[in-house]
Amino acid sequence: MNSPAKPQTSKLKQSITGPLLFLFILGDVLGAGIYALMGKVAGEVGGAVWIPLALALLLAMLTAASYAELVTKYPKAGGAAVFAERAFKVPLVSFLVGFSMLAAGVTSAAGLSLAFAGDYLKPFLDVPATPTALVFLLLIALLNARGVKESVRANVVMTIIEVSGLVLVIVLVGLMFGRGDGDASRVLEFNPAVSPGAGILAASLLAYYSFVGFETSANVAEEVRDIHRVYPKALFGALLTAGAIYILIGLASSIALPSSELNSSSGPLLQVVQATGFGVPDWLFGLVALIAVANGALLTMIMASRLAFGMAEQSLLPAGLGKVLPQRRTPWVAILVTTLAAMALTATGDLGSLAETVVLLLLFVFISTNMAVLVLRKDKVEHQHFRVPVVIPCLALASCVLLLFQQGPEIWLRAGILLGIGLVLFFVTRWIQRRQRTDLPAAKQRPETQFAESLKGNEAGGP
């Protein structure tokens, strides 16, 4: 029986209030996914795009409930990898959860680079997509290496820009429909090539990508005031707000354009704005969309490079990834490696397949988190925390497994290769560390190493 944990204290300033946390999560969830993937969702399900968006919201809310319990129970935890370490106590499992987050970030940046190089860019430059995506990633890497000073205020501004573009789409289509244009019957049309059920599930897999991002809020839990009360409200409120906006965008898109036209565009919401006929300049809406996509890619690559750096600092990845620039103090090797990986991934598929790969990798993370909730139920803490009914993580696990089975062989292959690379890095790193410990003279070994060696001697029969 585990003894109750003591209330946790933090060296960090608890400066994030409920409203700021709500905007932080909303800004993480909203943005690039819906700007880029609405056409792909329509291609899978037909005009009824709002249905998979609503289903994806429900599935995301199930796993979010598990995060709400673990984050408020262990506010110093810092994410799914630490939840896995606490629950399962198997280093390889914790590593794979962390590396899945890293691989998902790099893959997401690759997909966003292709979205940036698509139709939203054409009002400014008409250039080939793949080379443009590579140049875009290079520019993101340079900005990343220079150093990015982030603040909640900057996130609020970016969230307002992203939301304003989505609200503009909804308002314009509403005015279009009010004057008698558009076709509302399309919102109940399904792709005739597949059954409605199969189309909804396939589209939900893509739509799920638009809701991921809420899980990163676990990393700021230590800086949230009154977290047991604030975090669940902000988390569920942000997801419901994003879901409402997405469903309205889905309805508006289908009213404005047939699903075939949405599917054929890499800038579907720009096509919707053009279809309303209100004369909004292509460059204006394109700029809003490009800001949303570029910001998403930059934040994703910052996360991926810092995660790689942190794992190197914890001796989970090769130590070279922990090198930083002397003046800028940014992890230049981690930035270089993650950028090269994203560049390579742009050649392995289109936006839709890369988004599905991100979802698959995050599903592994979510399965671990939902299992951790159940395993850690026996671990009691003294402070108050959110507690989810046990049926919710069970349903969340089932939903994750359901989505896993919707993935095609190409997606499994890409994710498998990425995780395989992670396994190689894990075992190579451990082998190097063992060699270094063996080569170090006993006098120069770290104190904890000497202590471990002495324990081994005692276990072998020493006094």
C-alpha cells in the first residue's frame, strides 16, 4: 500500500490563471490542422464533415479526462512520459512514450510545411511545393536557433489571429446562405464510394489531428494557480470551444462548396472564402492561414528540439544532442537533427498521410496515459485533485484502439520506422554509457556509480 504523497511545492512562479490557461490550450488546439485538413476530411466522408469533427471531439474529451486527473494529481509531473514512468516503472516504456511525442512533433512539422507551401501561399508566390516546404523548414530552424522568447501574451495574440480567420469563414458563409446561395443539403451527404460508417471513421482519424495539442498543457501544470480547480475547467472549456468552432467550419464549408472541390485544394478554407463572393482579398485570408500554419510549425519544432535536448540531458538520447550555441544558448544539434528529420519526412507522403502518422504516434502516448490513470488509482495523494469515473479511461482506451485499426499499412510502416530509429538510439545510448562507465577509473566515477558498484559487490557476498 503506497503512503499518501505530500503536497508538492515548486520553484516556478505560479503565474498562469484560469483564463490564461484556457487561451493557452485553445491556442494549442486551434490553428493549422483545421486550415489544412478540412478538404481531406471532406474527401473521406463527403459533405457531412461536421459528423467526424463532432466524433473526434468526443474521443479527444475522453483522453483529456485522463490528463485532467493525472495533471491535477501530480502537478509536477510534466507529461505523459513521466506518468508512464510513475505507473509502469519500465525505462524502455517511458522512453518510447517520450520518443513518440518527439516523432509526432517532427512529423507534424513536415505536414505543416507542405500545408504552408500549398494554395495559401499562391496569392504571394506560385512555387513548387516540396522545395518550398524544405526552405520553410530551414527558415523555421534558423528562427528556432536564434531563440524564441515566448509569453502567454504572444500566445493570446496568435490565438486571436487564428480564431479571427475561422470566424471570418463562418460569418461569410452565413451571409452567403442568408442571401439564398450555397446548398445546405450537402451537410448530410456522404461519400458514395464507401459506407457512411467507414467514411466517418476514416474522416475522424484525420479530424482527430485538429484536436491534438491539449496534451502539451501538462508541461505548464507546475505554473498554474489553484490547479485542481482551474485545470479541468480550462481543458474541457478550450476543447469544447474549439469543437464548436470546428463543427461550424465544417457546416460552412459544405454549404459553400461540394466535397470534391474541398478535397482538391491544399487551402480549402481559402476556397470557401472565395466561393462566398464577398471580395475578401486572397492575400488577406491567405496571410491569416499562413500565420496559423507557420506558428504551429515553429512551436512544434521548438517543442521537438527541446524534447530531444532534454532527453539527451537525461542520458536517454546521444549526448551530442545536448550541445548548445555559445551565445544564443539554443540546442543547435537537436534543432539540426529534428529539422533534417522533418525535411526527410516531407518526401514520404502528403499532408493527409503525415497527419495520420502523427495521430498514430500520439495514440501510443494516449494509450499509455489512459492506462496510467487506472494503474495509479491505488496511489493516494493528500491534496485535492480531479477524479474521473473509471469507465472514462476505459472508453478512452477503447477509442484509441478503434482509431489504431483505422490506420493503413503505409502509416504503420512510417510510424514503425520512426519508433525503430528510437529503439536503436535508446540501446546505442545505453551501450555507450556502459562503455564509458567501464573505461572510467574508479576514482573518477560519479558517486552514484561507485555506490551502485558497491551494492553489486555486497549482493555478490561482500560484507
